[in-house]
Amino acid sequence: MKKAIHYTIVPKDLAAHLFAVTVTVNQPDPIGQCFSLPAWIPGSYMIREFAKNIVQISAESDGKKIGLSKLDKQTWIADECSGTLILRYEVYAWDLSVRTAHLDQTHGFFNGSSVFLRVEDREDSVHIVDIQKPQGDEVDAWRVATAMRQLDAKRYGFGTYIASNYDELIDHPVELGTFSLATFRAHDVQHDVVFTGNVPNLDLPRLTTDLKKICETQIAFFEPHSKRAPVDRYVFMTMVVGDGYGGLEHRASTALICSRADLPVKGQKEMSDGYRTFLGLCSHEYFHTWNVKRIKPAAFVPYDLATENYTSLLWLFEGFTSYYDDLMLVRSGVIDEPAYLKLVSKTINSVLRGSGRHKQSVAESSFDAWVKYYRQDESATNSIVSYYTKGSLLGLALDLTIRAATKGKKSLDDVMLALWRQYGHDFYQDGKEGRGVTDAEVDELFDSVTGLKLKRVLERWVRGTDDLPLEKLLTPFGVAFTDERKNGKPGLGCRTVRDGTDCKVANVYENGAAHKAGISAGDVLVAIDGLRVTGTNLDGMLSRYRAGDAIVMHVFRRDELLNLKAKVQASDAPNVMLTAEAKPTSAVRLRDAWLK
């Protein structure tokens, strides 16, 4: 493979968190070969400047050092050379997240976008990477977990892996260490489950049984006849920590981070909230195997990893995925109907809590993800709306609308299947990418698939800021919608967190008592009517007041003590509850077709 791009990567210094990487280029550009590192990673829409983690870098050709100049924050050019060109560099890896790279004595992890320099104008070449074992007796039992194809490596072993191009190379994260491993087959496709971290009494059989149900339900959803997954093998790789949550999708794997307490324990058969949340995360990232990794917005084909890629469609790619992640839990039988409706209720309450939903549409939220959603501050709840959560409710609203209007003959499922067949099914064909879908094509598809005229609905719900009429839409399905916020407890209209023994204000909700009194995020509540406030007693103190009662608050802002007057208000936090009703029969039939 003379024209292939060759990499080696080795955990060089575990204590210093350094990966050593080389990239070898045969037949480099004779007038100077350029190299660059992505500025962001697909699935996480924020410029992260991965090149900042390159510690040192040099170039050589035919055994001699040659010049290497930096052109901008993430691009280098090597001097002219006629022989094979080799770059050697080190990458600092100390970001314990799903987005970048992490290395210490316990494990190693990396996304290719943060460690593999791109050889410009050679992105379509075959890319080969030799993943080498670190030195030392303490790492003798380390293994490799990745969905990347092996060239001469054994499954889970160190050695050589291969990708058909650069995009494929960086779309296969790699986990190194002494991880726990389990395997199951979902519609004849191998699925590996990898856990890094100490998890006493982890119930792997239960977890793989539940994941198998979820994966088979999703495969059958997109391919009801062939039940053929779009991958030859899939890997769930999870970093287990004391407190954490997150995931990032890839074409044949996902990188996850979760809290230890969220995983199932041997002998405990009940479904805890944490375990349900973890299964929802797995379901979400697995659904992305189709929706965003193969069905893509036009703005992502191809990715420009040097700068922002703007799209107004994240409400579909993230929002609809958020709708289907929990829906697949109930359709697979992993959770029951009441548990599913409880999850939807939680999402509704989350969306209704923020006044930002009246200022930003989900289309605008999608477009502004780069500067707003991924850079949230203490005022975010009052200024933005999440294309995840409201996008999920949008998927619900459209699904219910289509099902009711067509008497169950059509649904959002049909729209997703049409997107899959037209844009996703053959996206990775012969090593080349297909094309993405545009906003206009999405609008047209809703009408053509359902036979309804939904453009006005989409304009109002996607590009407008009105609340979705979920109570009305749920009625034909026999689902009662109640909101008991009128019985709210006394409150201040702010969210506080415990900071040591202090009670610190995290968010101030617009037009609430705290807002009107002049309290700001970051303030520390010291006393109410002369009595000390701590990190644990605020709710108890406020329970002694009635809505409308005047109080005097002492607050520290930085190191200055403020004396503020406020009026206690009844909490207006939404308290929506969805419950299924037994009748009428037509409603039960519609609901069963939706949830089963």
C-alpha cells in the first residue's frame, strides 16, 4: 500500500499523559506537504482547538531532519523533500471526556480527531494505524477495544488497524486498558460492551440482555424486512466514574461516560432511575448509527473540521433521536408504559421551566449550537431552548399529529424510514459518501410521506417559539395531561447548589422572586430574616412562609454583603404528569400502535 498513510501511536508516558504519534507519507507534495488537526469533533458542535494539545512536533525525510513551519493554529507545512516524509509528535491527553483523549496508569482513550494529523489532499487514501503497547509490567494485561478493522491485529489486541480514508479513521475511538468485556449478538451482528473503571458486582448479563432488546428493536425499525444492521460489529465503550454522564456517536461504536451508581448490580432486579437513564443514553447513541452518522444534514457532507458547520436541522438529528431513545426502551419491553410516560413528563417539565423557549426556536437553537448551546452560562435557561429536549417534544408532537390525522395509517416512523432509504441506506458506498438532506427536502418529505399538509405546522413548531399543544395532541391517545404547579411550594424562583456548607445561586429564573429582588447567579445566600441559610436548609426555611410574605435576605456577592428584600412566591415550576387512561377503545388502539 505505497500510497497509504501510515500512523503509529503508543502511550509513551502514562504519568505525563503523553501519546507519541508518527505519520508517514510516501510521495508527499513535492512543494511542501501540509498537515492539520481538526478543530472540533462531529457530534459535539463546539470549536475545541485540539491542536493545543500537541506538545512537540518535528519532521524528517530519509533520516534527516527537515523544516516544519506552522501556518495557523492547527496547520503545519513541511519543507520540500523527495523521499518519504515522517512527522513525529506528542499529544497531551488529560481530558476525561468522550470528545478528546485521556491517558494515565489506569487506561488510555483517544478519538482520532484529537491525535491523528490529517495529511491534506490525501484524505481519500487508505489510512493504516499501528496501535502499540506501552512499556511496563503494570500494563502487561492491557487490551484494545475499537470498531476499527484489524489488518494484522487480533480482536482486542495491539497491532495494525485499517481505515479506507481519514474520515473513517477518526470515526473509530479506541480504548486501551484492562476493561470488562461482554458480547451479545443482535440480529446476527456482534455487539461488544466495554467498561473501564472499578464497578463492583456489575450485572453484565442483565445489561447485555437489555441492550440486545434495544438494539434489535432499532435494527428492525429501520430494516423491518431484512433486519440487517448497517455495521458488521458495534462497540459500546464506557468510562465509569463517580459522577458523570455523556455520550458521543460514531459510525460503528459509541464512547460513553456514566456514574458507577447508574449501572445494574447483581441481585437487584428493580429498574433504578439511574439504570434507566444509562439505557436511554445507550439507546440514544445507538439510534445515531442511522440518524446523523448516515442520514446527515447537507451541511455535514463532507465535514469541514477546520471551522463551524452550520445547520438548522439539529432538532431532527438530535431532537428526534432524543424522542426515539426512550420510545425504543418501551417498544423493546425494557421499560413499561407508565415508566415511559414518566420520562416524557420529565422532558416536558424541563422544557417548560425555561423562558428561553419563547425567545429561540429549535431551528435557531440548532444553528446557534456552536456559540450558545455548547457555551451555556447561568442565563441560558432564560435565553435559549435545547434542540435536544424541545426537539424531542417536537418529534412527539409530529408523531401524534400524523397518527391521529391518518387514523394510525402513517406516523413519524414512516418519515424516518423514508429519510433512511433516500439518504442513509447507501451513504457509505465503496468508500465514498452520499449526500445529506436539506431543510426544504425535510419539509417536502413530511408531506409526501404522510399525505398531509404539514408545512404550516413545521413553520410554527420548528421555526416559531410557541409552546407545543401536547395536552390536545395526547387526548386522542387516551393520555391525560395534568399540571399541578398551582400547588407549588413556597420558593424564590431560582436554582441553588450546595457549595461546601454554603447555599449558592446557580440560576435565576426570569420574573421570579429572586429576579425581582435583585439576586444574581453566583450569589451566596447567607440569611433570611436573620436566620442562617446553609447548603441544605433553604427549602425547610421557606416552608414556614406563605406566598406573598415579605422577607429580608442577606447575600454575599463576591466579598460584599447585600441586604435585599423579596416576596416569597408559590413555585411556578411546571409539574406535568402524563397518565394512560383505559378508555375509549379507539384511544387504546392508537396508543398501543404508538408504544408497542
